[in-house]
Amino acid sequence: MFFTKIKSVTTDELQSVLKEKPVILDVREPYEFKNGHIPGAKNVPLGTIDSYSGKGPVYVICASGARSTQATKKLTKMGVDATNVKGGMMMWKGARK
């Protein structure tokens, strides 16, 4: 099998760049997003990621890291500078909205 190497950061690394106002795509479903997300994150459910039209750089997060990995691969194929957030919201220690 061929695995595409994707860029990844930890939630702590993402926390350290928040002051730069990065674009964060939360690929969870809307009901999950409403239950708590990183302030400023955009909700783009995995099922709609194909319609994303930004160029990046973007950070992609979900609940645990599985959906964000899929989304990061898709976005990268689409030419977007995307970085997966490992561990997802389960590992996020920062502020939530």
C-alpha cells in the first residue's frame, strides 16, 4: 500500500500558533462543532470538504484525528496547503467556544 505523507502538528503546536490567527477547519459534523470548538475555527464537515475553495495554509481538526487525516489528504490532493492536527479535539487543552 502507498501512504501519502501528510503534514501533522500536535494540539500543543497548534496552540502555539493561534496568535497568528491561522485558518482552522473543523471537519466534524455541525452538532459536534456546536458542542465545543476552537475559537475562530470554521466548520467544514468531512462530507463537504471537496467544495472547500481556500488555498491554505489551513489546519484540519476533528474529534480524534481520523477524519482530519482523510480531509488533509483530500485537501492536499486539491492543492491546498493543509496540516492535520493529531489527536483532534480529544487532545485539545486550549480554549473552546
